[in-house]
Amino acid sequence: MTSKKWSLKSLLIVQFVLCAMIPSLVLSSLLIMEFRTIQTEEQIIKQRAQTEKAILQVEFELEKLSLQLQQLSADSNAALAASSGIFAQNARNKMVQVANQHSLAKALLLVDTRSWVVEAVPIDAMLLSLAPISTQLTTLFLQDYAATQSTYLVASKELTESLLTSDSDQHQQMPELIVMQVPLKLSDTTTIDPRSKLTGAIVALLPVESIKALLEKYSPDATLHNIYWQQQALLPNYSVDDEMVITVAPLAVPGLNARLNIEFATSKATALNAITVLTYRFAVITALFLGLLLFVGWFFVRLEMKPITALSKLVERYAEGNLQQSRQYFPFTEFEQIAAVLHTMSVKLHEHQELLNN
């Protein structure tokens, strides 16, 4: 059984294409891999810069709210309103001014020492149940005049849903909320004024869901992926995989004993979109280039095969005994040398035949 023979023409075309394509493919692949790495690093830097900017803006809002709550607590009208209801309208007006400046605070409450809500902004917050924060309020009131401002995080789905009634999807809301409570005192002269005692507190309720919405507003090009409190994910339904670019930044809340860790994530498909487009364009250009190479290779191999075909026919004629052929000339030196040798051999063979015939 004879093995299948290779066509020299096909072999030359394959060699021509491979020698041209392999270096370009290897080099282009290495460059694309390097570009993907650079693009990923740039996306991480860009995402980190944007998230840090968003964190700073939210921290500024929280710090500003905390300072204004302190200023409000220093107003004697608020302390008197908590103590006896006097000047309650004046206290409410100032609470409205603070609430209008801070969208994070979904409710501002003026609470007396019995944990009754004296004034609230908005007015519907008067009906809120303070049971989830009753322990903290009791602890504050027990400290009496020595009480200081405190901030803590509690989880109350009922309270959070009441504060976020305008949001459509309450099932996905985080139940956690940050509570800022500032004590109300009538006077700093405890030895002179017998009324200088703790009369109540200003309580600000900030759902973590509101902080999440504000972070998303300040970081339009990055996706807020999760929020962690003491290593606990507040969004347990979110998952992280290897196809995401992750950055984490801490969020400091005034008075809170630990920071919230904010995790932002962007899919690598989005981060590498520019390189993906470039890769697609490269594939199209490579396919066109390969087609052009095949055509050029076929054209040149065809030109190269013509002398080989002519030489093959010349040898066949000599093999058939036609020794009186005129010398043929070829464009390649190697073929020219073979043709010359064959012509010389045919002349000598012809001479020997004549001598033998004589």
C-alpha cells in the first residue's frame, strides 16, 4: 500500500502562510494579554478613585449632620420642648431645617426621658415604635446630665420599612439603620439651676439603605456590591466571583465604634470592554490578512511551480528517448544548472549512439 504523497505546491503554501502568521499571532496574543492586564489595573485605579470620592462625600454628609444635631441639642428651645412641651413649635422648625438639608436622615425625633416622641420630622414619624432602640435610650437617660452623644447600628425590619415606605421593593431593603442620639440639657450650671438636667434627646434615624442609595448616586461608573459591618455582609444575597474587579473602602460614621466597609464591584467583561472590542477587530483584521496571505502565497507558489512543471516535462521527454531537444532556460539558477546537465548528458548520449550506429 502506497502512502499518500504530499503536494509540493500545497506544502509551499502552508509553509508560506505559517511562517508569516505564527510570529504575528504569537506577538499579537502577548500584546493583547498585556493590554488586558493594563486595562484591568486601570479599571481598579479608576474604580478606587471614584469609590473614595463617593465615600468622602457621604462622610461629609454624615459629619455635617452630626454637627447640626449637636447645634440643635444646644438650643434651649429643644430642651424645653422635651421637658414641658414649651417652644415645641420652635424646636420643630429647626428640626425641619436640619431634615431638609440631609436626605440620609429619614426621621428626626425629639424624645423625652420617658421615650415618648414629643416632635418628629416628618410628622408621620410620631407613630414610630421606638422599641428597637429602647435599650440605648434607657442607657442614655440613666446617665442623666453626664450623657453624651452616641451613634450605633441596629437591625429592625419593621422600623426600616416604616422609614422607607416610598421605596417600591421593600423585600430587598436592608433592615439595618444607624441611630444618632444627642442628649438635651437645659443648662451647664448644675449647681445653680435645679432644672439643669437631662430632659430628652434628639434622635436621627438613618437607614443603611439610604446610605447605599447615596453611594450609588456618587459612583455612577461603579456598582455597589455589598456593605460589611464587623465582617458581616449586610447584603447576603450578593456573591463575588473571579469575573469581578473588586475594591473595598471604609466608611467612617461619626460616633460609630467601627467603620462600614463598602465593597464595589465591576464585571471584568465591562472593565475589559475596550480590549474585547480591540480583540474582535484584531480577529477580523487577522482573518482578512490571512485571506490575503493565502492568495499571495497561492500566486507566488503558482509562479514557482511553473519552472518545476517545465523541468519535469523536460525530464520526461529525455526519459522517452528524445535526446535532440534544444536547451531550455529557467528563471532559477538551480533549475538552470539541472537543465544544463541534462542537455550535456543528452548530447553525449546522442554522440555515443551515433558512434555505435557507425
